[in-house]
Amino acid sequence: MQISLIVAVDNNNAIGQNGDQLAYISDDLKRFKQITSGHTIIMGRKTYEALPNGALPNRQNIVVTRNNNLVFPECKIVSSAQAAIDLCKSQKEIFIIGGGEIYNTFMPLASTIYLTRIYHSFKKADTWLPPVNLKTWKQKSFEGPFTDTKSGLNYSFEVLERHP
């Protein structure tokens, strides 16, 4: 099974602010949907709670949380990364979608990172992706830069693969 992270980062590797993502870029959201549809997505409780309509359709949603009493419609709730992985044994690829603690937990296990790089520094960011060691991770593909028509933000899409 391949474990992949999918994430948008700013110039400082920030990924979130006040429990939400830093920016909503239409093409990034479309790319996220296209890549993750039909697969399992694993997230933390705060990421789930930031989703505007609950569980994402056409995906198995797994939420990792310390609170075993939580119930989220159309989600499987687990208390550890290993429990989440155990639910996915038959899958070819699973996607880690955040937040910060979940990325930190799964980064050592991941073989691919689908990265949206936003060329901006968000001053009030409070959550970051762990550092990506470029000696370990190599760029497989790069598209962009592009400009989001709504926000004016410049961004690119990258795929990174882990190399020994």
C-alpha cells in the first residue's frame, strides 16, 4: 500500500490558520478531488470539522482522534495511525489530508507528496507541514506557476517521491 500526503503549503511550509486551510484556490480543490476520489482519505478531527459538508463523497473517510466517543456520519473513527492503516490493507493508495499532527505522524510512512505550493507568506498561519528534506524527497513532476483568478495568489503543483 502506498501512503501519500496531499497538501497545500505557503512559502514558510504553513498549511493552516485557525483550524482551516490558508486559501481556497479553485484549481487546487479540483485537483484534490480528482486525485483522491475513489480512494481512502485519512484526517484528524480538526480537519474533519473544517470540512463544510462533513464527509467527502466518493471516498472512504477515516478520522484519527483521541476521543473514542465521537461519531461523524459516513466516517470511520480510529484512535491511531496504525488503526487507520489496518482499515486500508487491501488498498493500493491512501491519502493523508491533514492536519498538522496527522501529517507529522504519517510523513515517515509516506512515499509520495502531492503538493500545492502557494507563493505567498500567510502572516497568521499557525499550523505547518513538517520539513521536507530534499535529500530524501525528489520532484517527480511540476506544473505552473499559475494565478488564481479569485484570490490573485500564484501557485504550482508538484509531486514529490521519497528516494532512499
